[in-house]
Amino acid sequence: MSANQITNFNFNVKMYIDGKFVDQGKVTGIWVKGYSDYESTLTYKLPSYLSGTQLQVDENALINWWPENDSAINLYNIGPSTTNNNFLRITFDAENTYFDCSADYEIVNS
């Protein structure tokens, strides 16, 4: 990882192993074992106005999911979680987006 960079990420991919096609579909996670000098430009902007969004930082709720609020959340420099064995977890589905990561954040009000 220290000699290579992930410069583009597309959630709908075709996977090849040793040059042979093995599967295709939506990527749900990337796990990297053993890395150093980690740098990130990964950004996630969540325009969550009037939604049930929750933001916790170091287990402190800065925004609670209920009642609905008018806050949007922008995450910058997304990287491995300092509280979850240095794993970066991002989970997307039709109704929820879940991050377990380190990041800089900005709360934006409408």
C-alpha cells in the first residue's frame, strides 16, 4: 500500500484475479493489511437536510437521528478508524450510509 495509491473508486466493478474474470457487482468494502504513511483525499458530502441523520464523534452524539434535523455532514480526509483496529468501514445501502472511520468533519445547516 505504501508504494501504490487508490486514485479512483467506482462502486460498480468487475473483478479479475490473475487476469481472469471472477465476478462483478457493487463493492461494499476495501480492507488493507499493513500500510504506512496513509494519506487521504476521500470526501463524502451528505446533504441530509430534514433527514434522520446521526453523527457521533468519539462516541459523543453531535447530531441525533431523531427528531429530524436540518444539518448536512461533510467528511474529509477519511481514513482508518482509530477505535476499530485501524479498519475503515463504509457501508452503503438503499436506506443507510454507515461510516466507522477517522475524518475531519463539517456540520452545515440549511
